[in-house]
Amino acid sequence: MKIRIFRRLYTVRKYGKQEIIDGYPRAPYTDVKLRLNVQPLSADDLQALPEGQRMVKRVKAFGAARLASADEYEGVPGDRLYYQGLWWDCVSSVMWEHTALRHFRSEFTLLPPEDQEAAP
């Protein structure tokens, strides 16, 4: 059952494997449009985080697609979400099957200013 209520189209940047070009890591990417319900983390969500991670701005997103976090072993950066004029980095994406509305819950952290890229 797919319900699109509360979901809007957002740009998600999906990266491929990094290569070193002129001494700098570069990764090819494609921008895709996905329907997501994006929300700030609740007080309960923040309380569950280790103390040092509570200071980083975070959002959560609910949708039908599994998003990828960074894979250091393979050299693939995590997916990025363009939300409110800023890029956010995926740190987790987990399937929630506890209701008839099976979906993925993904969590993102705000990229620092030096890592922000141009708008899609």
C-alpha cells in the first residue's frame, strides 16, 4: 500500500565510487527526485543519540526508497538530500515494517558550510 499523503518531491544526490583526480577525491553522481516526508528530529529522537551527536543538526525522512549511507570500504559517499536550501548527508536508512505502511526511515546530518554544494 503506497500512501503519498504528507510526501513531497525532494532532490536526492546519489554518488558512485570515488576516484582520485589531480590529487582530489571525486565521485560521479546523479540527482533523482523522490517523494519523502522530511521532519526535524523530535526531542525523544535527540535524547536517544550519544551526547556528542546531539549538537549536529539532523532531520529524518520517511519514504519508499532505501537511501545509502557512506561506505568507506567501497569508497562511496552517502546519499545527500537537498532540503531547505542546504545539503544533508544520509547516516542511516532502515526499513520499518511494523505497520501496513512499510517504509524506510532515513536520518540525515547537515553538511558543514565548506562541504555545501550548489543547488541542484
